[in-house]
Amino acid sequence: MILAFFMLFAGGMLIGGAWSFYRSKKPWWAYLGLLLLGLLCFGISIWRIQTG
């Protein structure tokens, strides 16, 4: 369960980083990669919380 909350935190940080990269006009692949990685972490955390 601790891992799930850590992944939730990491996913939120990565999604925020992707937004920051998008606003500062970084290359599209950089913020897209961060966004996908953040969504993956977020999805894994939700799955881990639901399964207990």
C-alpha cells in the first residue's frame, strides 16, 4: 500500500513536470514522454490501491 501512494505521488510530479515542459516550449517528445510516464505511474497506483 505504501508503494501505491509513492507511485501516486511520483505520477503527480511527472504530470506536473510534463505541464511545465509544455509551458516552457520544450520539444514535444520530452513532455509527451513525461506525460505518458506520469499517467502510467498514476494508473498503477490506482490499480494497487483498489486491489489492496
